[in-house]
Amino acid sequence: MLKPEDRMLVARFCVGCSKMSRIGKHPINIPSGVNVTFNNGVLVGKGKNGEFEFKVHDSVKTELTDGKIIFKPASDEKFARAMWGTCRSIVAKAVDGLSTAFTKKVNLVGVGYKASVQGKNLVMQLGYSHDVVIEIPSDLKITCESPTCIAVSGANKQRVGEMIKELQMRRPPEPYKGKGVIIEGQYVYRKEGKKK
């Protein structure tokens, strides 16, 4: 049981902790080969994998010093502290993507399921009476490491994830035989079929 004076001490400590962001307080190191500029509230980055543009929220201050990006909240309001960590997370992933592309894979599980890249299109055979043709976006790279494995890579982690989900929606995994487009590492919940 805490004494009244101990409760006050704990309360003060918690208030002090709430003003810090576990994510936002860490500076972002700009890797070699990546150029980042900040003008009029907009961060612009360029690297070998492309470029990004990010409008920093007005409740967050931004500094570029010694090859690092530092974010600070403009006030002690809860919303400013939330945006502090959010901006830091988004920009950190964007900077990483300029030097090292993000890659995710899907596997085609099913008899006769296969895929190939033909020009600027990804052609998949997924058990339909027709081929599924998807145009490859200019900001992404899609390769077929094998006839049943598709790899999507790009500088923008969100765009890579969106494309992976779009591929999966063409034949979502089903729970009885486990067939479909399955994201690498994804667990497919299986059901038992009807017994004779």
C-alpha cells in the first residue's frame, strides 16, 4: 500500500514520462547516398531507390543537423506529442527505403497456380478460366523468384504493402485446402471439412 506522499511522487513521475515519446526522441541518421532537405514545412528526400516528400505537421518542429533529422513537439499538448512520434516513424521508414528497398513476398499455393512477369505486366494463373493480369506500377519492382513466388520491392513500405494485399485479393487463401495467394509468414487458419 503506497503512502500519500509516495503516490504524489509516482504521479509526478508519470506526468514527466508522458511528455516524452519513446520513438520521437530518437534522431534519424541520414545514410550515405541519401540527400534530405527541409523547406516551408516539407521534407524532401532523394536516394538511389527514388524520392519522397512529406509535409510535417504544424505541431512538430523539425531540425536538420550533422546528418540527422530531429523532431520535437511544438507544445506540451497530447496531440503534439502523438504527432511527434508519428512523424518520426513515417520519415524514418521513408529514409530507410531510399537506401534499402523494402521487399515482401507472396506464395501461390494450389495446383496449376503460377505467375510470370511479361513486359510491364504481372500475369498470374490462379485457377480461373482466364489469366489475371496486373500492371506493374512505376514506383515498384515485381519479380518472380520462382513460378509460385512473387517478390514486390520498393522505396515506400506502404505502397509495397498495398500491392501485396492487391495480389492476395485476386485469390484470398481459403481455410479448407489452404489454397490461394499467401503472404510469406502468414498463418492460414484451417478448418476441417465434412466427414463422410
